[in-house]
Amino acid sequence: MRLNKVFVLSLVAPFMVLISVIGLMLREKAKKIFYLPIGIMGISIILEKNVRRKLERKNILEKIKSYQKVK
């Protein structure tokens, strides 16, 4: 059974944030800085997906409204 690529990629960003949080809690003080970039990237991926989803929904709604005006 093959996993859907989109499904796997949607789990990557939360997993990155989880790894970052665990690394920040469990590592020594000198090595904690290495977990910040992966956490920041995970958060930025989640925010980017959210913004893109909102814009796509807004665009679809505008198309539906414009089609209803034509009728």
C-alpha cells in the first residue's frame, strides 16, 4: 500500500516542530541552538500552508460569486 505523498508531507511540518521542542528541552545548553532552525522552518511551513489555503478559498468564493452574477 502506497502512502499519499501529500499526506506524508502534511505531517512533516508538525513533526519538525515536535523534534525542535523535544531537542530544546532535552539537550545541553550549548547544543540547543541547533534545534531552533528546524522549529522555525516547521512553523513557517505551517503558517505558509494556512495563508495559501485562505487565499485559495477566497479566490474560489470570488469565482462562485462572479458566476452567480452572470446568471
